[in-house]
Amino acid sequence: MEGENGVKLHGMWATTYSKRVELALRLKGVPYEYIEEDLSNKSSVLVHNGKPIVESYVILEYVDETWNNAPKILPEGPYERAKVRFWASYIQQQLFEGMSRVVTSEGEAQEKAPEEVFARLGVFEEGMKEYLHGGDSFTNGENLGLLDILMVATFGPYKAHEQVLGFKMLDPDRNPLLFSWVAAMNEHPLVKELDPPHDKLVRLLQFIKQTSHARSH
């Protein structure tokens, strides 16, 4: 993969964006060179044959279409793809952004942020019941699909989130289906390979939280 050819991923070890793309590449068996960026460059950039592709969600679809081998990240049928894209947008816009507010907000906003995420998780739990029918571990049968990748990248390290935030964001009593789903995905070999070190992630989340609060004063 020297020169302009091959696949290069510019990412940051702790971000969900990098983990999403790395999971997709490994799922497809695509060799790639990983280039670590600093905290100020948290968005992933994939460079394929010298051409950059930005935004992790766009990259995921690009990977699925460029390396068209199984397993597929998105379903083949237009209707199923539309449903998956709807819930993928929900994870990104409602759950991931809500989680970010929990970490970075303070005062009254910080008090309200968890309840907003809990409510959104409840909606998502109901929506996922049709995908995880029959006790399936993943939404894509035996393999990780788009929703699995987005969800485990966001909530996979929930234990680190709990340690920093001081409460359970992903509760087995409140959201039993989502909790068991994430637990199953965390046992997937590819997910385990990319798990960030717990203590290192806790320190980073604490730093982000403290820095965000300092900026608001």
C-alpha cells in the first residue's frame, strides 16, 4: 500500500467515527493503513487510491459499495435499505448527539440531557424489536450490519461512560433489548480487536468533560 494506491484511514483511537470505519473495513477483509490523528481531528477520512472520502456514514456506504463482497453492511432490497437508513439516522442524530450533550453540558442542561437520551433510547428499543426478532444477536443475521456498527461504536464502551458520568446510560432494566444487543456485539471478535483501553478512554472522557465545562465559564 505504498504511494497513492491502497486504503488509508486517518482517525483518532477513541472516536466512534474511527471505530465505525475500522469495523466495516475489517468486516469486508479490506487491508488498510491506519494513521492516528490528534484530538482536534476527530472525524475520520478514508483515502482510497489517493482519493479522500469524508464523514464516517458516507465512508461506510462507500466501503459497502466498493467492496461488494459478503457480508453486506446494508441490505440489498430498497425497502429494507430505507428502514436501515432511517434508524441509522436516528442513532446519529438522536442517540449519538444526545450522548455528546450528556458529556459536555452542565447545570440545568446537564440535568435534562440524560432524561432526553433515556426517552430516545426507549423509542429506539421499540423500533429494534422487529430487527432483533427470534433472539438474533445482530440486525444483519450472523454478521454485523450498519445498525450494529453504529450502535456498538456509540454504546460499546458504556462501562467507561458510566464511570465518568456516574449513572447507567444503558440500563438492562430500562432497555433490556438494547443492553443484550450491545453485550452480544461487544463479544464479536472484530469489536474486541478495536476496543479502546478502558482506563485510557475514561481519562479522555474526563478530560473532554472538564474542558467543555471550563470553556463555558
